Amino acid sequence: MGYCGIIDNLRVLPSSHARWKLFLICTMLCFCGYFIYYKFGDRLTAFPVRRASQGVTSDNNISRGLLHDKNDGDYAGEELEEVESDDGLGEDLPHETFPMMRRRLPQVIIIGVKKGGTQALLDYLRLHPDVVTAGGEPHFFNRHYEKGLDWYRNLMPKSTENQITTEKTPAYFITKEVPARIHAMSNLTKLLLLVRDPVIRVISDYAQDLTKKSNIPSFETMAFKNMSAGVVDSEWINIQVGLYANHLVNWIQYFPLKRLLVVDGDRLIREPAAEFSRVQDFLGLRKLITEKNFVFDTKKGFYCTRKAKEDYKIPHCLGKGKGRAHPVVRPELIQQLKKFYKPFNRMFYKIVGQDFGWD
Ligand code: A3P
């Protein structure tokens, strides 16, 4: 019995030593071939995109989006036509030949808000086999825009044509230039915005600041210009982040509301499966992530995730930086903060058509 046809033919060779030498050469050639495919295979995988049913676009559409200016409307409906591959390679190759893994620009972006539960949402998305997520926070549209879309694309993990690529950078929501830039990449981008009661959010933000600089003034000193008169310091950036309506108006100039899902961050904490179900619907994902993927961890005080049956016994919880203890703030100051945010909250509810009951 030979190892393969080649080896069988090698039996005519004079010595077993020579046969082994040739066998080793064959094996090395196989490894080289595999290496070349692994390294450059993604260049050969630019096939037309078929994700219309999921309502998301591909890079090909994204680069088309670059040609549209801000007043151009959406492409008609959610239906996407098939488009030419962007590098012309691989068009004659059968689909089964390559796994079609390549880096793609995100079709979905978690734009904020900071401390809204953005890491939890990203973790939940990661559970889904049809989603890939960039690690960390790319900050492309607010900090690194001049580096260009190729730089950005390289931060994304490889994906198949049927997977959604996503990233999260909460600073996008409050950065004025970002909506126009995302729109220039693709006006079909889907946006996920997590919101939380702005009063809880600002305390959470402060709790995070405390872990970075322990000698900062108390929360009360930071949040109020005049504590006894109840005058909130609206210039403090942490307070400003919670003026959701003000930030949102920048986005709706570029994106219709149907491209934006406002996720209730407070509900995502209490009922992750139910709130995440809305996300799956919005993204056109198969409803694979359900109650069975979440387990409440009494020690952490939050839900943790379990991906599949194999790891049902070892749920994954977010790290220490998520679910921190908050400083205790006097109830009358909480009331002052609620009063301050109320008109902005009302405006926000009106724009998005949902009352979050924060006041
Ligand atoms: P706290 O740490 O103040 O409680 P972000 O990821 O946007 O920075 O948001 C952090 C917040 O996510 C946390 O704020 C926490 O309340 C919330 N959160 C939501 N789901 C969570 C989970 N499963 N585990 C830990 N924190 C979660």
C-alpha cells in the first residue's frame, strides 16, 4: 500500500531512501501550496454579493456609496443588486473552491453611547455565527480618518460573504463629522445606538474616570456648577454625552431612522435575550441567540454568555471594567440631574418614537 499514487509510482525507484526523499519533497510542495493559498487566497475571493435578504451591503456597495454625496437617497429599498467584484480576480472560479474569506468594511457599526453597554452588545453579536467583529475600538471616523478606508478595512477580521462585519466606537455618536463620513463610506450602513438613562450613564462614566485618575474631584463637584442652586455643569463632557437628542440630530441629517436601531441599554442588562432579539431582527440575522445563551451570574450581578452547548458550564462574563460599583450620589442631586436631562430626553423620545421612561 502506498501513501498516494505518486508514492506507488515511486516504487520503481532504486532505494527506499530515494523514495522517502521524493515523498518529503512532495509533502513540502503541498505545504508551500497551502501557505500561498492561506496568504493570498483572499485576493481570489471577490464574488458578487448576495446578502439582500439580510438588508446589509458589501464592500462593493460600500465603495459605490463613496460616490454618493449626502443628499443622495438610499438605494431603492433594501434589495441589493449583484455587483462586479472589485479586483476582477476569481470570477471564473467555482464558489466551492475557496472559503471566500476576506476583510470587508463594516456594514454595521455600534456608534455609542459610551457606557451604554456597547461592549456587552458587541459580545452578544460575537455569539452569532453570521457576525464578525473588530477587536477594540477602531476610532477610524473620529481619529484616523486620514488613513483611509484600506487602513480601516485591514482592522476588520476576515469574513465570508454571508457574514456581517461590525465594530464599535462609542465616541462616534458625539463626534460631529462622523455621520457624514460613515455616509460617504456607505449610506446603507446600519447603525446601532445603545442608550441608557443619562443620569446613570454619567455616573458610570465618572466611575470609569475614577479608575484612571483617583485624585479627581467628587462627582458632585464635577457635575454641578452650583450644587446648592442645582445648576448642572453642561460644559462637562460627561454631562454632554447624555444630551442624546442633540447628538442624534447630526445623524438624522445623513441617515434615515430605518437605518438606526436604538437599543435600550437598561433593558439589555435586565433582559439581554429579549433586547438582543430586536438587534437580530434589525440586522436580518437568523434568530440563533436566545435565552439559552445567557446566564445570570450572581457574583457579577450581570448576565454572562455561553456560546454553545459545549461551554454551557463555563459562561463568559465581561471583565472587571464592566459592571463597576458606582459612587453614591445624594438623591436630591439625582433629582436635579433628572430635571436637567428631562427636556433633552423628551426630544429624544420624540425623534426615535420610543419612550424610555427615564424621567
Ligand atoms: P457600569 O460598569 O457602570 O455598570 P460600555 O461597554 O459601553 O462601556 O458600557 C459599560 C456598561 O455596560 C456597564 O456600566 C454595565 O452597566 C453595562 N452592561 C450591560 N450588560 C452588561 C453585562 N452583561 N456585563 C457587564 N456590564 C454590562
